[in-house]
Amino acid sequence: MNLFCVGLSHHTANVETRERFAGHAETDRILRGAGCAEALVLTTCNRVEVYGASEKRVSTDEIARCLARNIVDQPHEYALPFYRYEDARCVQHLFRVASGLDSMVVGETEILGQAKKAYESARTSGAAGPYLHRLFQRAFRVAKQVRTHTEITRGSVSVGSVAVDLAQKIFGKLSVCKVLVLGAGETSERTARALVSRGACDLRVSNRSTDRAHELARLVGGRAIPFDEWPEQCCEIDILITSTSSEAPLLTPENLAPTLRDRIDRPLFIIDIAVPRDVDPSVNKLEGVYLYDIDSLQSVAEQSLALRRQQIAAAEAIIAEHVADFVDSISRGLNRVSRITEHPSASGNCLRSSEL
């Protein structure tokens, strides 16, 4: 059985490309139909990756076709941004991803929770079997060890906190700003908490789920805004930070322009950390609007990296030790399967999946 990873991230593709391959609810099933014995899709604002196990090689073009949000007639035209890691390199890559070493914000901890959710989803659907189970369980152990034994999480360690860093650089004191957070998921919650920690007092939250909006508003001392009323907030807010799971842009020049007529010499700063993006890029052409997307945060994130650079070597050493041990254990398991297959009388029982 061959372990592999195919994906693209902020290292290889811009946000426009990443959102074209953000997958959908049926991706795991489609991948298995394409020849993957096991498959798991990890989708975040900075990456789209497939981890799989297969008897025969599944091409990168085929993976790209399965991930595409729309039909791709000639997937090879889009395969260039994709990277591919197999066996030991796949193991190493996942361990680095789960530990936050491959993130735009090195050391961020959100990726571990996202990886756990992706694993749980694949396990529940039956797409993840014994090989991916072992791989991801070890990845979670490695990530915990890296966080415990290094200081890799020092500084701004989430996309949300970097977005708040940017807002603070622009406005100085956030206490005088009116801020709307659109979305109430994990990323939005981290962003809202970061805003409060930097002094934001007038914080508003809007989400499709009214209950979730009220809950997040309560947690951060803000107030909930009905989802159908959030566009009206653009008349008075200074900062809009958006991170929803919308399939299409929520904010376009057409629905924002009328609102801007009521703003006199007051710029509107928008930070869009959603993938696919919540804000149409052409909004940035409107007078008085300054739009930043997830890729725009890269330079801000790099400034905080200096605080943690010396911890990367220690984290890499931990990962290398686990990669060697994991690959060795997989080899021992495969050898055992081979011996039992060749000499079935040597064992009265079939090898259980938990023993792989």
C-alpha cells in the first residue's frame, strides 16, 4: 500500500487558484472511486491537500480533477501548482503541517484542530482506513510534542491574530474602531478574541446561524447582528473582517457602492480571510475601500516569524525522529502481512486492521 499526499498551498498557489480546488462534500467519495483505497481531504484557508493510500498510483491530474469545484476538461493545465509527496516524504509533510511548521503563520495552532476535523470526517464516512488512521494519530502525537517541547507558538500564531495585527498597524488604537466580524466559526472566534485583547470595544458579530452569532458575541462582549442586516453595518463600521464558508462572494461592488455614498471621508478596511473569498476582488477598486485577502497577510506573518525561527530546528528534529519510527513500523507491518499471506497456516487468525 502506497501512502501519498497531493496538494497546493500558499507556498505554491495564490488564493484565486486555491479557491478553485477547495473541494466539496463528496470529494472523499469521488477520490475513492478514482482508485484511492483510503482518502482524506484537508481544506483550510491556506491549503487544499489529499492524503491517500492506494494499491496503484493515482495520478496528480486525477486528484486535481476530483478537487476541482467546477469541471476541469484538461486537468494537466492546472496540475503545475500541485505538489506530491509519497511514503516517507508524505509522512514528514503531514507531521510538519500538523505541527504548524508549514503554515503561513509558522507555529499556528488552528491547523491541528482542522486536521482533526478532517480526519474525523473521513473516519466517519469510511474513507479513512487503517493506514490513514495510524498516520494521522501519529501526526497528532507529533504536533502535541512539538508544542510541548518547543516555543514555536510564540508571537502571533493564527491567521486571525495576524489580521488583527494588520488592523492595528492601520488604525493604531482599535478602541476607537467599530468592527464587524462576519462569520462565527473557529477562525472568527480566534479573530474576535484577538480584537478584544488589543482593545476593541465596539465589536459586532453576524452569522447565518443566529444562535452561533449570539454565542460568539456573548463570549467576546460584543453584539449580534442579524445576517440579513450586516450589509447595512458597512455605513458605520471602520473594519470588516470576514471568514464564512460561503460558496460565492457576499460583498460585491454592486451591493457595497450604495453604502459608500453615506460615508464621508471615512475609509473602510476589509480583511477577507475566507477561502473561497467572501469579497469580490474588484471591491478594492472602489474609492475609500482597502481590501486585504489571505495572501496579503503573508508579509505581516513573516515579521512575527523571527520570534520563532530558532525553535524550528528543534521541531524538525522531533519530526524526523517520528518519521523514521513511523516508516519503520509500517515496514514491519507490511512484512508481517507478507509472511502470513505466504504461510497462512502460521497463524490461525487474519491480521486485524488495527495491527497494520
